[in-house]
Amino acid sequence: MTSKEFKRPLNEVPKHKKLVKKAKPAKPFIKTIWLVGHSLTLVMGSVYTSYFLLFRSHSSRISFYAYRLSLMGVMLSYCCTIASQFNKKSLPSYRSLLGTLNFQYLLLSVVWFFNRGSLFKIFPYLVVSTMQLASKFNVKPVLKLSSKLKVITAYDEVFIFVVLLVDVIFLRSTSGYALVIYAAMYWLRVIQSEDTRHLLFTVVGKLDSFMSNQKNPKVAESWSVVKNFLTAKNDRFQAEFLA
């Protein structure tokens, strides 16, 4: 190094170099898709809900497309969530994935997509999308409702059993397959989580008096089947794992 170069002030910039403004890092593509997915779920789910409450129709074109677009939003957002949780080069086995709640909800969204439309089936996804977007944009009044919405969702997920059983009784489309898959997925959660197990049987206990006194014999019969199934499964689980 020459003496002239050594004596050059530190703040002097060489002529052959240019100062370039550092570009802001672009938002990750997967995050954008995640946001689009939750927004699509919430908007189309709200359209379906409003149309159903106003016209009591599952079979109209608006209901059909709004319901399935809402579930497509679910698939987008949950795929992004799962992809961000695991390294692409070291994805876990299918058994490990099946044990995660996000993957279970993703599989159910595929089942509901090909099944008969129902507000009860997409309600948990609407709650999740609402809370995720509220958390993203820090909407505190909505975030305060989190605990109440969790309880309502728990009641809804138990009532889905009754909805599916009624569909099976009336031989509606693929309801039999949907019931088996839903029961398997839900039971996985019951086995894995003590909180879910406790919440489930708390909900069943509170719903029992109301559902057992229904005037519609099909609904009362379906509820009896659900209650007996859950009780038998719980007794078997406690005998095998908690004894």
C-alpha cells in the first residue's frame, strides 16, 4: 500500500466505487400465500355463511362455489404453515405428519371439499383464520375473544359427528367415508392431548340433556350413537393406557 492510499481520509469514497441504496428484502412468497389463503377462507366462508342464514340453501351455485373456495383457502394456508414448520430437505414421515394438528386439519379440509357443504364443517377454519389475521394485524378486540371462540369451536366439532351421522342415515353422497375419517382424526387428538380429552367429555356432558330431548328421532338416535361410541372408546383408552 502506498503512502498516498494510506493517508486517504476514511470517509473518502474511491472513484471506481458507487454507493447503491440497499434494496429492502422482499416478503417471503410463502408468507404471502399464507395471507391470501386465510383471507380467502374468511371472505368466502362469510359469503357462504351469510347466504345460508338468509336462504337456508346448500345447493345453490353461490353456496357451492363459496364453500369450496373457502376450503381452497384453507388448503393454501395450512400447506404454507406445514412447509414453514419443517425443512423441505428433511420432511418427517407420514406418521409424524399425521400426528400434527395442522396436517389433520388439512386432510379434513380435503374431505370436506368433496363432501356435502355445511356451516359446522367450515366453522373451525373460520375461527382459525379470524384469529390468525387478527394476530397478524394486531386487532386486539378480536384477540380478546380467543378463549370464548375455542369453547364454541369445541362444541361445534362434537356436533359435526351428529351432522355426519344424519347424512349417513339419509345416504347423502360420501358421508359414510367422511364420518370414518373424521372419527379417526378426532380420536387421534383425544389420545394425544389430555386437554382435548377433558374438553370433549365436558362438552358431551353439557350437550347430552339437550340432544337427548330432541323431538326429531333421527337426531336423538344419532346423538345416542355418538355418545355411546365416545364413552366406549374412552373406557377402553383408560383401561389400556391409564390403568
